[in-house]
Amino acid sequence: MRLWTLSLLLGLTSCGSFQRWSIRSASPMFKESSHKLTREGHWEFFKASAPGNLKFLELFAQHDPSNIVLQGVLAKGYAGYAFAVHETLAFGDELDEKENSESKKDAIFFYTRAMDYGLDYLTHKGLTRKDLLSLEDQELKNKFNSKLDKDDHSAVLYTAQAWASLINLQKDNIALVSQIPKVKNLFDWVCGENPSIDSGVCDIFKAQYEATRPRMLGGSPEKAEILYKEAIIKYPHHLLIRVALIQTVYMPAFEKEKYEAEAKVLKEEFIKWENLNRDNLENTSEYKNDQDLNLFNAIAKKRFEMIEKNKTKIFGE
């Protein structure tokens, strides 16, 4: 692996055509590796290591601006990094009632970078910013079907996630908020094509959409709770679904009893997931076959710890 990386870096210092050949030869490996990032279960390690890996990939993307594989990987990478790290820290700042959260600003910054890569990706596929904002729903869906295929699912999903998160973090920006139906078009297409993509992302989005949308616009926390619970049954080892239920349904409604019930389950499940007791030198965890959920569960644990720290402030005595 080191020899291959060295060869690739040497290629970057050579002539332009060889640079692009070297990068494009490696791009499928980078895309495949990006699917394994969610196996990292240590939140602090991910926080420390992700920026260097992303910058490494950006170096290649700058040498090959039309490489849509790298654009898709970077859209996913920056969206995931913003969500896992900076939006998590911003959530903690919000609970601590911290004004002018730097973490929130960083989340917006990195979601914007993810969005830019995602839009460049879609532009190379024949879908422009104007298409996303101006076309009617059915017309846009038809264009998705004619321009995109299964290889595009990940890039579309994380472009949509970055866009949705930018709106959620800037609710005072009316122009952005008005784009929510456009974001939903992206999610609806990719989740319709691949409902189980990335183990529950679509299920979380559907529930959050119901939970965070105002009632006057058709939102329903009650429906959101049902959707979350259905997702928990489908993905019992995806602990971020339980934390998202708390964060978007129980906290806004001050549902202390329901929170305590979920908190009890989460405390037990985190112990099982971490599986720190290795007396027999073997991983006997119920979660060992769900390693692709490790990062989601690490985010869940970090956010749950923040909620537990502030539960009296949130739910009262």
C-alpha cells in the first residue's frame, strides 16, 4: 500500500496525462475505501484522522478536476465529517447555550464544501444547479432517471444530506429554507432507488423530515416517532436512530418518561457495542457483524453523553 501511494504521489509530479492516469487508476480504490469509513468506532480518532484523509483526496481532485469519482467521494467525506464531528459539537454547544458556536460555523463550512463537490459531480452528470432549483418534481425525477444510475446513489445521497443540513443549521435564512422540497426530491429519488443505502440513512431522513417540518406544512412528530420505531426494528444495532428519536421528537416535546425509557436501552446497548471485556481474547459482541454501523454508533454515544449531561436542563427534575 505504501509503495502504491508513493507511486501515485510521484505521478502527481510528472506530466499532466500521467497524473490523470495515476489518479483515475486509484479512484475506484478510494471510492471503495470510503464505504469502509463507517467501520471506525472511536469518535475522537475519527475526528483527528478524517481531515488529513480528506485533504489527501483533495490534492488528487485538484490535479484532475473532472474526476467525478473523487468528487463523489469528497462530497460523502465532507458531509460525513461535518455531521459526525462539527454538527455533533454544535449540538453540544446548543445544549450548553453557548452563543456564536464555532463548531456550528465549521459544520456550515464543511457542509458547504461537501455541497460544492456534490454539485460539481451532478453538473458533470448533466444536472445543473438551475435544474435542481427550477424543474418541477416530475420533470426533475425524469431527468434523474435519464442521467443517473446506481453508481451515482452515494454522491446524490450525501449531496442531499449536506444540503438538508445546511438548511437545518441556518433556519433564519428564508431563501435556504424554501429549498427543502428540492432537497426532498434528491432524497426521494435515491431512497426510492436504494432504500437500504448506508444502513438506515433514508429511514432517519424520512423520520427527521416529519419531526422537524412545522405542523402547518404537514409535519407530524407522531408519525416521526412511528417511523423511527419502525427503523429501530429494521436496524436494531443502529443506535443513532434511537438518539435521533430523542433529539428530534422527545426533546422538543419534553417527553421525559419516553426519554428515560430510551436512555435505559441505550446505556445497555452501548456496553454491548463497545465490548471492552475480552477475557477470552475474542470479540463476542452482538454487534460484531454490524461493523459498518460503528461510526454511527460512535456519534450516537457522543451525542447521548451530551444529552445525559444536560438532561435536567432539558427535561426538568
